Amino acid sequence: MEINTQDKRPVSLRWLSRGLMVRRMIRTNRHTGDRIAAAILLAVSLVLLAMSIHYQLFQGSAPGPGLFPAIVAGILVLLSVLWLITGAGSASKSETTVSSAHNGDREHPERTAVQSLAATDSRSSVGGSAATDVEESADAEMVSIDEAGARRILFVIGWTAIPLVFLERIGYLLTITIYVGGLLLVIARTRPWVGLLGALVGAALTEVGADRLGITLPDPLGLLQVFGL
Amino acid sequence: MDVFNELMLGFSHILTFQIILYAVLGCALGMLTGVLPGFGPAAATALLLPVAFLVGPTASIVMIAAIYYGSMYGGTITSVLLNVPGEVSSVATCIDGYQMTKRGQAGKALAIAAIGSFVGGTISIFAMLFASKFASLALSLTYLDVFAFSLLALSLVVMLTGDSMIKGLVSAALGLFVGMVGLDNFTGVPRFTMGSLSLFDGINFVAVVMGIFGLAEILESIGGQRVADFSGNIGSVLLKWRDIRDTLGSMARGTVIGFFFGLVPGSPAAACSFTSYAVEKRVSKTPERFGRGAIQGVAGPETANNALGISNFIPLLTLGIPSSATMAILLGAFVINGLTPGPLLFTQHPEIAWGFIASLALSNVILLIMALPLVRMWVSVLKIPTLTLYAITLGFMTVGAYTVDTSIFNVAVMWIAGLIGFALRRLKVPMAPAALTLVLGPMLEGNFRRALSVNHGSFTGLFTSPTADIAYGLIAAIVLAKIFGALRRDHVVRTPIREQPEDPSGTEIPGNTAGQEQVRGGTYHN
């Protein structure tokens, strides 16, 4: 942070005012998603805290099975309250970071990368570890999801019921053919015969391969034997 | 010479036809998964964990090391050809690598990346051999010291990843809770099982990491419709002597930078590769070529990346403390195979410990051999529509999760973890701390309870070791540094971007000249 040499106030006052400014800024950048998540987390952590206390905190002078979870749950309660209040500093500050290489300047992604390098370059000489800012957006590398994307995700989630319900009932071959075939048709928009045939061949090959490796995949209908595999 | 004798012991343990075959297969699978746009080593290793468990302890550890290596290079391929980094550490490679692709020199960029990775990896393995001798020093650490060092490693990871400290801590706490589900190791009391017998043995680590890393990534990619296609020409992969000569210094510097960055738990890989890039640019006599396809801009960061990837293993192998999400996944792989990385591994299972180090060297060679001749094959994978690849991958993941212990329950666990992981990613909650606590949780809790038991339930028992006290002091210093750093950075963020110089070093941004040259490389749409 550059020190304003024009500011004649005492250092402590300058820091205080900076702290207040930052807090104001954070408040204005709160995300609804963050608040909802923090509220859910708060509820979950309170339940976990109650359960942990129920497991006994101490057994005589020795720590009980509930002590460590209770401490972690307590910390989680505190964190969720902080998240709720502050929005966890989730202000979108990724404009100048690498994640925007995916979202921002599509035509010139290298520009964004060079900008982040420039930011890194200039600050690393001062702070030494300023380059960590680049990493900070690593985990949360974001891709914007539009309505069609959301529909695709919902389909994938719903379609997962197929293996969950049928894998052990009708076996691997049919289930995975239907599951992957459906994904290929709806998500990847392949031609029906290509998608279904490809899924069938792939499922058959992997089942035979797994069988040769000694891995038993569910086959309650005995389809492998029916096809002489 | 002891070190080399022990390394030879390791080689003798792994140099069998079968294990070499698994290493080759691991490298190939790693590259294949790493080529999937957006997939980094953590996601690739998590996805392929079930495959590795099919082949027995030694082979599985060799295969996982090979998968790790392969996926790192797979990420480089997409960085160079498509400007899509598999992980954030590859962003530095994108800058000049993609520019080289635009000029029809993709083959050269990929070749120097492979050679740089080999050089960085090999030198770091030699350095690691000597560092491994320090594992015996770690034997003198008490359980309290191990507890404190684990907390220190965790603090570093929490502080150095993610946008916010609060979210990093939330991630760590959630990982701890997932690790606590099941029967309590001390008393046998079922905790957080909701009465389900399937949860008595705990939540399966493989299913969880497949969900939070692999599945969450796929859902995000499907939603964002990351469509990547490469229709350009990669050109020749053969390097001229001049290219080698020009990059020798970059590789040497990249190795040193990467090795030392990797020793610090939680050390950001991106900082390492960008530091290497910045150093290359500064020492170059022609810094203006950087950002326009300078081969040193690829060689330095790639070498640094691989050197970091190897030295990251040092805290894991000497102290048993993972320093990143990928290392946590690898630690999980060891634990599932009944092995505990750390000082005892070298004394109790020297053949495994040294075999693992030898397998890193083996994978390094295999990667170099496979990377260049097969580069066109990996490029052809990029011609398959991405959504088709994801659909097939989802099928494989379902089978993978099922085969972990032949249970549909694990498929459900993987999906639940994946959905939670996806939601947390959208909220910018980092996943690396969760991966670490998921693995370290039981050890942390065990040591914590032991310290309290010895001191009759008093929390002062945690502060009876001077070594541990130093670690606590460092944790406090890190937290304070993070808080002050956040205050400083928030001030910088408030400064409008237009007021900041575009590039203080005076390098023109190559995007500004785009349009003047014919784009022959890959494209990336959203």
C-alpha cells in the first residue's frame, strides 16, 4: 500500500480510516450467494456443534469423542458468522488475475496473462510474495455459466439417478449404455446411433477388460454370458 | 554413497516389466486426463485413483507418481496449444507458449517444455535424495511437534490459497468434519453417521476427492461449455542447438526457483512459475521478445513447475505432511495402501520409500520419451468434442467410484461431494485446505487428544514442547501477515485499473498487435 505523504494524520488514525474504508467496500460487494451459503453453513455448524456436545466433551480427565468436533464446529460457527457479516471479502477482484484469462478477454487472453504478470512483477519486487495473488484465484477459477449451461448441469445431475438406481439391478452393461448414451445424446449432441452404439461398445469393452483384471462389475442378468463374453 | 545405494535398492524394487508397464500406462492416462481442458494434476490424480488401486501397493504408488507427472505435462499441452491452462501454474507457460503456437512453433514449445520438465525434475530428484536424509531428524519430533507442524502446513495452505482467509478456514473445517465421520478411533463411538452402517467405516477418501476435484471440475466445464479445438499445425518438435543453448540458463534458474518454492508447504505454484518468468525476462538481453513467443518464457516456468512438483514431495516424505491438494491426494493413496509417509517409511519400508523416489525418476524418463513422439496423438485428442470427452469421463468415474469397494454407496458419496465441491467452487471457496484436512484430520485429532490426555485434560499440554511453540508462533505470524496483506491488497483493488501502468517493464502487450498476424493456433470459446 502506498503511503500517502500528503496525509498529515497520525499513523494509527490513517490505518483506522483505511480499515473503515475497506470494511465499507466489503459491505458493498457482498454477494447474495455468499450470504445464503454462510446462512446454511451457520445452521449446519450449529447442528454439528450440538451433535458434538452430545458425544461427550470429556470422559473423566481425558478428552471425549466430542471435544475435537465441538472445537471445530465452534470455529465453523464463528467463521460462518464472519462470512455472513463480511461476505468473506468476496469482492470480485479477479479482473486482473488469471481466472479472467478464461472469462474476460477471449480474443486476447494473453493480454490478461501479461497483465497479471505485470501485477505480479511489479509487486513481487516490493513484497516478495505478491505473486501469491495469482495463485489465490487458482482454486476458484471461474467459468461463467449461462442458462443453457445450467440446464446441462441439471440434466447431468438428474441423469445420475440412472446408475444410482439401476447399476446393481440391471447390471453394468445396460446401465452404463443408457447413462453414457444419454449424456452423449443430450449433452454432447451426438447422433443417436453413434451415441448409443458408442456407449454400448465402450461399456462392453470396459466390462470385459474389468473382468480380465479380476474386477467384478454387477451383471445380475448374466448378459456377459448371454453374449459369450 | 549410502544415498545412491538406497536409491539402487529402490530401482531394484521397481524395475520389473510389469511395474514399468504400469508407469507407462500411468503417464499415458495422466497425459490423457491432463489434456482435458481445465483439468490439473489434482483433478487428474483424483479421477484416476481407482485405476491405481487395482494393481497392488508398489505398482499403485508408481502408477500414481506417473499419473501425476503425465497430468502435469497434459496441462502444458493445452496451455501451449489452446491457451487453456490445466492449472493456474501453467498460466505463465500460456504467455509465450501460445504465442509460439500462433507462429507455427507449437512443437518447439512443447519440446522445450518436456525437456525443461525433465531437467527440473531430474535435478530436483537428486536434491531430494539428500533432503531425504533429514527424515531421520524428523524421528526426534514428538507427537506434539507433528501436531504443530501439521497445523503450520495447514495454515500456510489456507493462507496462500483462495480469495479469503475465512473461506480457506471454512474449507479446512469442512474437510476435518468429513474425516471425523465414522467410528471414533479412541472410543469406538460412532460420530456423525446418522445411523447409517455404511458410514461406520468413515467416508471413502477416494470417492470424496473424485467428487470435489474431478466431478466438480466436469460440472463446471459442462456448464460453461468449455469448447476447445485445435486446428492448427504444431510444426516440428525438433529443437536446434541454438534453442537448447538459449534455454540452458532458463532451465538452471527455473530448477533453483522451483525447488526452493516447493519446500514451503502451500507455496503457490503460480507464484513459482511467474517468478521464474519474471526472472527470465529481467535477465534477458531481449526482454521485448517476452510475450511474443520467447522460448525462454516457456523453458523457465515449465522447469520451475516440475522442480516444484518434485520438491513438494520433500515435506511429505520427510515429515508426512502434504504441502498441496495433489500431495494430500497422494498421501491418501499411501495411507489406503497401508503406508504412512514420513520418517518411519524410510526405516520400516525402505524399499517402498526409495522405490517411490526411483519411480519419480523413472516417470521423468518415461514422460520425456512419450511426450515428444506422441504429441500428435495428444493433439488429436483435442479434436474430439470436449463435451463428448466429459460424457465418457462421467461414465468412467461412475465405474471408478463403484469399484473402490464394489459399492453403489461410493457413487452416491462421489456425487454428493461433487455437488458440494461445485457449489463451493462457485463461491470461490478453495478446495486445497479441505483435501489436506481430509487426510490430516485423524492425525491432528489423535495428537490433540493425546496431548490433552497426558496433561489430564489441560489445554496447556499443547504448549509443552519448544519446537511446537515455535510452530505456533509462526502460525500467528502468518495469520497476522495475511490480515495486513489483505488490508494492503484491498487498498490496491480500490485503485482504478486505468490508473495503473499497463506494464511497468515496458513490454508491449501482445494482444494489442493481434490481427496483424495470422492466427494459426487453437481457439477457445465459452
